Amino acid sequence: MSGEVLLGFGRRRPAGGKMIDDEQAEVLTTRDLEKMLKVPRKTQMDLRARGGFIPHFFVGHKVFYRKEAVLQWIREQESTATRGPDGRS
């Protein structure tokens, strides 16, 4: 986040730029994701290690997910479930 001014958790402003709203910048912890998707943190860790899971980032040793990335991943899963893994309905 170089070149940005941190305005508090989930709010930031690019240096010399306009505000990024809370919705765009909202992040979730592994606990948040556990509550939201009912996916245990250990399972999240295993899925991250295998790849193909929700895009994430680290701050120190803590894992975070952007809320929009989680919602996009859910939409992709719904689409795959509707079409089937081979892409057909």
C-alpha cells in the first residue's frame, strides 16, 4: 500500500488521490470467513496451500481477504455449480 494514507481499518486514501470507500476496501479475517461461509480456518489454510481458493493477502502472519474477492469467488462457485465442472448446463 505504498503511496497511500491509512485512514483507519478499511479506509484509505491514495496519497494525493480521492477516497476509497469502505465497501471497496473492506477486508475479512479468517474468522470472518469462517462465520460467513462456515469453512473452518484449518480448511481455509489447506485450500490456500493447494491454490484456487479465494485471493488473499498477508499482513505479518495474519491472512486477510477482500470482501469483494470473496463475493466474486462465491459467484464463480455458483456459476460452476449451475453449469457443472465441464462448463455445460
